[in-house]
Amino acid sequence: MRRFILIWGLVLPLILGGLLPACHSAPDPLDAYRPALVSSAQDALAVMAGLPRYDFLLTVIPERRLVRGQETVRYTNVTRAPLADIVLRLYPNLPHYNGRMTVAAVRVNDKLATVSTEAGDTALRVPLSTPLQPGQSIEIGLEFTAEVHPAGEDAVFGAGQGILSLPDCYALLAARDESGWRTDTAPPHADAVFSDVALYTVDVIVPTGFVVAGCGVAIEQTENEDGTRTWRLLGGPQREFALVLSGDFVTDSTTVGETTITSYYLPRHSDAGRAALRYGATALRVYSDLFGPYPYRDFRIVAAPLGYRGMEYPGLTLLGLDLYDEWVEELEFRVVHEVGHQWWYAQVGSDPLRAPWLDEGLAEYSTYEYYRLVYGQARADELVQTRWRAAYVYAREQGWDTMVGQPASAFGRNYEAIVYAKAALFFHALRQQVGEDVYRDILRRYLREYRYRTATGADFLALAEKVSGQDLHPLYIQWIGNPDL
Ligand SMILES: [Zn+2]
């Protein structure tokens, strides 16, 4: 199956290239990324000349849980003001990531730069000798090591049961908003990474026999003389890059449209690993039909030492190993929730620190459509009662009820009940108020207008009011809170 991907990854762009009119002779540097996208999504690249581009070479030494990296980031100032510095995030240094990342030999346009770290070593500030003017580009090069702490099992960045899970094991450009580079850090119960879309070319060197699952399309594998193998992945537009590898992974694949879906699991979990593939493929089909097409040519469902949790990345979902055995009854829901994030996070971005409800609530409530279409209305109604209303009622009884529309740091043990369940109930109430067809139109329009951008709750509300022609402020205030926050 992987051979099939390799062949199509290489041949399809040639075919598509042959179909396109030869209207300009200069080679388009973004053409290289076309193989990562389904044909209907490739036009998006045409307006993405200013996207950051990452190139890195990662050498993974599994027995030491260590990655050595060489990275180049090409960054264009797409803001309207000169920039005096660039900030990159070093997420493995987050306390709850159980990792350690160090950076050396930082260069700006090939000149050594003196840099500093802040935010608990999770942010690297690179000063520029002359400000970067709007429209200008620079290249930042650096070397790094990232390692997983031996006690890192059951962490997003972790190792266990022969699987090494290395999301964001590189220097990732910080998100920028009106306040500048964002260096704030999320509490342990919330998603940590906030970043804008970029294009990636990644070479990963691993011992031969290891199976690599990463974001993007794997276009080639090369055998090296020292007993290692280099996997080349490329992808984008995507918000981050995650890498998982194991010498024990077995895989199963299927296709939905032009997308290959692959499930990576341990041999003892073959039933659950195949079930995850079925659930993922069905959800991808249901959501593509309902909301708009899934853009990437690959989608990977990857077992990881993450307990019973799941975690979303662009074109890739981590599923905790417990979901394959003792928590297997949760597997379907978790897969379907995580697939929803391929629309609400990967395509339409939102701020996981300041407005975690926006993508979590939508990914959670999108499962309603999956269960309704796959199993019928009664099953979907049951989900509303048992998963969201019951959790919310319990939270109220405990005195945990609060506004949904708050930063992740405002929540504690009530995080899931409010940010997932109560937010899902808002989308359910909205769907009931405007009707099924209008609700679907709202989400389709939301996807179209904010694809690869970052939306806020106020953006969603304004768009929902425009599409429905209704004043939805009272509903929003009832469930989410102040729309001006
Ligand atoms: Zn989620």
C-alpha cells in the first residue's frame, strides 16, 4: 500500500501538471507541495507565496529517545510593519511535555545571530540586525537536539511500548496577532500549540525497519549505507509537523476519494487498529460531504503512548494506546472527534489558548452528524443526552458552570465539561434554532472563508448571523458569553 502511495505521490503531480495550461514558463516554487494535496485543494497554493517554508533534516536515535535536527525557515514579513525580531517556539520544553530541546548555531541569512530564550525556554527570540520590511524575506537556520524524558510515557511528547511520539520537535514560528509574537503557554489540560499554516519539506533518518508516520505525504524512502533509511515528507499548508515512529508498527490503508487513510498500530491491537481505520474513513467521507472537502492526500491514525487521549495534527491523529484495549469502547467516538479537527483546527484555525472552545466544541459536536448519518437520529440524540447534557448537568451540580468563552487558563477540572460539552450544546442549540440546512450552510461558509486562517468566536457569530439572517446574540450570550471578549 505504501508503494502505491509513493507511485501516486510522484506520478499524479506530473499528470495534473500536464493537464494545466502552460501559461507561464518560470517554475513555480510551490509546485513541489502539490503532491500533498488533493486536486481540488491545490488551487489554494496559488495565493500562498508568502507562507513560511520549513526545511529540516531530522536524525532520530530511538534507543536514546533523541532527535538531532538541522532546520531552515524561510519567513516573509506579511504584516504591514517592519519586524525587529522573529520568535520561534520550542514546545518540547513545556513542563508537561516531558522533553528537552536545545538550539545552537542560529543564523540569519547565513550570519550567526545572538539569541535569547524566554517563557520557560519555550520561546526563542531572534533579533534582526536590520528590521525586516513588509514583503521582505529572511532565512533562519539553526541546529537543535530534542529528547524525550524517560518518564515521558502518557504524554503528547513521549515514548513508550516501542513508540516514539515527537510532535513539534523543531523550532516552530510563533503565532502573531495584533499584540505581536505570541509567547504565552497553555495550562497542561489544554492544547499547547498555536501557529499559522506553513509549507514543510522534512527528511527523517531512522534505523531501517522503523516505520515513520508524519504530517504530509511520504514521497520517497532512501536506503543509507550505515543501516539507516531516509524518509522524505512534504506537506502544507499545515499548522505544525508531528512525527511518530516505531519498529513495531503494522499498517492498514484504505482510500476515500483521492485521500489515502492509514492506521498505524501495534500487532496485538489489530482488531482495534482496523476498526480505527474504518471509523476514520467513514468520518472523513461524512465530513467531506457535509462541510467541504478534506484537503490532504494522506490522513494517518497513529497509536501513541498517550493513555486514552487523542491529539490532532494536520493530516494526522494520535490515539492513546489504551483506546486500543481497555478503553476500546471509546475508540470510535475519539477517532470521529479527532477527524473533526481536520476541519476545525487544521483547516479553520482558532486560538487554543484564548478560545479553546471554538475548535473543541465544533469537533465534539460534529460527531452528532456522524452518528446521525451512520447510525440514525436516535443514536445522535442519545449522544446529546449522555455525553454532553449529562456532563454539563453534573458540572452545574458541582458548581463548576462558567462561561464557555474564556481562555484555557480560566478552567481547571471543569475544562472538558464546559469547553467540550457545554460548547457542543451551544452548537446543538444553534442547529435547532436555525434548522439543519442553514446550520450546514453556516459551517460550509465558515470553512470557505476561514480556511487556513484563524477565526474567533465573534467571527463565527457574525458569519452565522449573516447566513441565517437571524439575531443570534441572545443564544451566543446564553451559551458562550460576551461576544466582544
Ligand atoms: Zn479535540
